[in-house]
Amino acid sequence: MGLSPPGLAGRWRRLFAGVLDLLIVNIIAAPFTWTSWNYAWDGSRGVWDRYPIEHTFVASLVAFLYFWLLHAFWNGQTLGKKLFGMRVVQENGARIGVGQAAVRQAVATLFEWLCCVGPLLDLGWILFDPRKQALHDKAARTVVVNA
């Protein structure tokens, strides 16, 4: 566990794959949260209104299912990771399990719910970690490698 496994995926590729995955998640979640746009900007009053929490919950659920199911059942890859040639594996290089993928995504989701600070802390950890692990990777004992 002390040495980095060969073939760790690069930080920039992880960033671009993550952005692509979030775009896909937002497209998938849009039909379920479309009415939330009515609440974001109230043109008649010229003010921003509160964002309904139920839409945030639905979008988070869609994101959780997307990342969990694809990592668990599609060789540790999401669409973004597949396009950028990466996959999630256990620290020993074995395929990620269903439970392990669920823990990984549950921890990532918890950090996302900690407004602003959570995602920065979780993903910012990659910048300083010698194995390029985010905190959700550390919790699930996974690494992102070249596919």
C-alpha cells in the first residue's frame, strides 16, 4: 500500500472526465427537475428565488445512481472515464465491487452536500496525494488508473 500502483490516471484527465460526467448527469436529471428553473429567477419581481430542495435531492439521486451503477457494473468506468481512458479499481488493482462503488459514491455525495467546502476538500485532495486519490477514493480504498 506504500507504493503507487503503475498507471495512475492523470489529474487533468480526471477533471475533464468528471466535467463530462456531470454534464451527462445534468442532462439525465433535467426532465425530473425542469420545474426548478421556474423558481431560480422570478422575472416578474426581478429577483432570485430559493432553489427547491426536492429538486436538489432528485438531481443528487440521479448522480448517485449514475456513478454507482456504472462504476459497479461497467468495468469501473463512467462514460467520461471511458472516453478519457480511465477506470476505478481497488487499491490492489482488482475490479471494484458493488458495495465498494456504493461507499465511494456515498462519501462523494456527502461531500457534495457540504456546500462549497466539501467538493473542494474532497477533490482538492487529489492535488496533494501521491496516489492521486480523492477523499472518496480513500474511504472506499480505490484508485483511478489508466484503462
